[in-house]
Amino acid sequence: MKKACWLIIAVWLLSLVPASALAASWVEVEKDSIGSIHIDKDTLQYDAGRNFLRFWTKSEYRTPIKAGGLNDVVIRLRETEVDLSGSWKCRHWQVVYREASGKEEKDILDNPNWVGCFRGMPLHPLVEQALQLAKTGSSHVTISASAEDCKALATNKSTASEAIRVCTAQIEKNSADTESLFWRGFAYARVGDTLASDVRNYQANFEAIADFTRVLASNPEEVLAVLALGNRAVIHNRIRYFREALADANRLIQMEGESVLALMIRGEANDALGSYDEAIMDYNKIIQMNPRKDTLYRALQNRSLIYEIAKKKFDFALTDIEALISLEPSRPFLYEQKAKLLVKMGRKPEAAEAYKTAIGLIENDSERSKDSFYLRERDRYLAAIRNLNK
């Protein structure tokens, strides 16, 4: 039955792609326990003068991310054009068979237009393989992915899924390769950084935690231990495992001192757990460190909400909101936040002025004034002013 399903899927997938890919002569360039990758030898185009390469690849693999105890199976066809001086573009077609559902679900990633891919990376392992195949005409080329390939793919969010496959192959070759284990965890963390879109992406967070935990258990060098612990702490906070995040942050501070990252993780974990005084102390330390703008904004925003909601210290909250406005004076939302706080403080005329400032930021902006979202926000602010004047 499963073979029949795959035959149907394969025929259907091939109906999506150009005729040039149908008469392909596939050369296997990589194979591991997860799957295999092939390059089409007959459609390779290489121009040494222009430093240009074009090729088709076909990959068939099981995703390492488990769904209901089973794995998805992916077939992907990709056409890639490479200016070897650094410009990359590709278009691709994909079908995914979902074993967990027991159905012939077809998840198409159908992109017939050229888009950027692998941008800003070192030469991708597949391109190295295609280039060698084009130059030598060899009937079989195998270039094993290295730990460096694993790292290069993991640090680029658009290639995180490929990094998982490459790093896994590297770990299978050398179970003591803690660096590849770390970078696979990092790649899983990248995949897991899109919680709302897919439950399988959420599962990737736990795969990342497992890899970082294995790295820490191997007694690595201090730098790698700090990186693994810091990343694990971030993921624990992300998936709302706040007690685990707090423990990781405290351990991280013991190892490297009170870094901005460790303090933010600990502050937000304490905040979520209701330990507001401890959270405020960490946010105070971050603000005193004068960190980069986005971090300062986050610390001020978090502290202002504690002052307003948990502590009812409206004067302190207003001071933080004024500081936020000085950082981002063009954000209408901050003036709304200020207005609501002023209402709580009984300062309605000032609240109305804050709402008017927010309205002006929308109406006097050429893009916001045409955006339906901001127009709805403007109408809300106008209604709030009318309520204040009753």
C-alpha cells in the first residue's frame, strides 16, 4: 500500500516541474540514515568564464522532527542557479507524505519563480558537489558534509532544515562531535522559533533542548557550554518552561557573570512566575548596562508592565513609558499605552492629548494612513477620546 501511495505521489510531483527535469540522469551525491540527495548530471550547466553554474537536485528524506511518533517523508526537486562570486537563486517544488495522518497528504512548496537562496553563505556542499561533477564528468561524486558545513547551514535560518540533516550525518559518523551536536540543536531552535505556524515546529524546540543537554553532559569547553546553556535557557523561556529557564539562567550567571542575555532570561522567567521584585532588579541591571536599543526597549517595556499591573505604581510605569517613547517616538501604540495609564491616574485631559498624538502619527504618515489596520486603530483612539469627554 505504501509503495502504491509513493508511486501516485511521485507521478503527481513530476507533473508540476518543467520537462527538463523529467529526463534527468540522477547521480547520488550523498546518502545517510535520513535520506539521499541526487544531482542531475545531464542538465548541469557550468561556465567557467562567467563563473556560473546551474543544476537540478532531488532530495528524498525523512524529517528528523517526529510527529505523533512517526516522521514526514519529503521529496523535493530544486533548480539552482549560482553566480559563484556570491549570488544565489533557486526555485523548487516539494511534496510531503505525512505518515502521522496515515493519509496521502500533499504539502506543496511550489515556487516556480526565482528567489534568493543560501545568500551570504560559504559555498554550499551541494554546489561543491555539482561543480565537481560539472568539471570532471564523473559518474559518481561523494563529498561528505563536514562540521563546518553543519555550522554554516545552521547559522542561516533559511537553511536550518538542511542543517539538521547535514549535522545528523556528521554526528552519526562521530558521536563525540559535540560541536555538530550543538549546531544541530541551534538549527532545531531556528525551526522552533515559529511556534504558531506548525506543531512540528514546536516539537523542534524539544529536539533542540535534547541536543543542548547532551552537549552539556559531555563536559565541553567552557565557551561551548555557555553557548549550549544560553540557548537552552532561551528555548525554555520560549516554550514557557519558566522554572527550567530560571535554573539555566542562574547557572549561566554562575559561569559567565551577569550578562544581558542571562539577566533578561532570568528577569522574564521571574516575571512569569510572579517574582516581580526579583524581575525588576534584573531589568534595572539591564537598563543600567545601556544595552542595544531593542534590548533596552524590551527591559523598559517589561518593567513598565510590572509597575502598572502587578505593583500599581503608576508614576514609575509612566516614567518607563516616557523612556520608551524617547526610544521610539513614532509608535502610536506607546501613546495609547501612555493614555490608558494616565486614565488610571485620573489625568484624562493628558490622556486625550496622548491619543491625539497617536492619531496624528497615523494620519500624517503616507503608509499608515492607507493601512486598514492603522485606520482601525485610529478609530479606536477617536472612540476613546469621545468616552473621555463624556
